Amino acid sequence: MSKRIKNQRGAALIETAITIPIVLLVCVAIFEFGRAYQTFQVLTNAAREGARASIIVANSDQQVTDTVRAYLTSGRLTNPASAVIVVNRAEPMGVASASRVTVSYPFNFIVLNPVAKLVVKTSTTGKAALTMQSVALMRNEI
């Protein structure tokens, strides 16, 4: 009976050693994808704010860009200056008298990129940032 208990202790140690890294990886992945989703929501709202600012005829493209960057800053993105903001007021997508604001932002996973490189040495994951993009379209004021 005592031999069986000793063998079970070793089995429990091995099971723990195998499952803890997997559980930690799942927890980190949840955190990372939550960060990515939050960043995408900030981009979407920034594009909407930019579109609201662009439908006012008195606002210049620079004012629209400043509005979007201010929203990205208040959304706590790490580098709002790296965002690419495109303002198009010339009948985008066949809609007469409308403004379209496109916001692109480079997103990097903090933990998952190095983990992917550990698993697959030749992985290109993490060499370039994932570019998130959001577009908002609104009709111009008359």
C-alpha cells in the first residue's frame, strides 16, 4: 500500500508540471485578447468621434485628426502618435455629401509573441505589429 501512495505522489507532480503552464498560457491569452478587444473599441470610438468632427464644414482635416488623437490618448493607447488617420470628405463609397474617417493603429501582443517564438523558432509572429483598422462614415451637414 505504501508503494502505491509514493507512485501517486510522483504522478500528481508530473500532472501539475504539465497543466500549470497550459493554465497560465490560457490566462495570459485571455488577458492579451482582452487588451486587443479594448484597443479595437477605442479605435472604433475614435473613428466615430473623428467622423462627428468631420461632418462640421468649419472643421479642417487637422482639427479632425487632433480630435481622433485626443480620443486615442484618453483611451490610454500606448502610442497614439503611431496611428494613421485618413479623412475623406469627397463622397466616399458612393454616398453623396458624406465624410469617412479611417483610423489604423499598430498593436503588439506583449506575451503571446515571445511565446510563439519559443514554440516555433522560425515563427514570423511578432516581427511586425498587427494593424487594427476602424472606419466611420457619417453624412455631412448641409
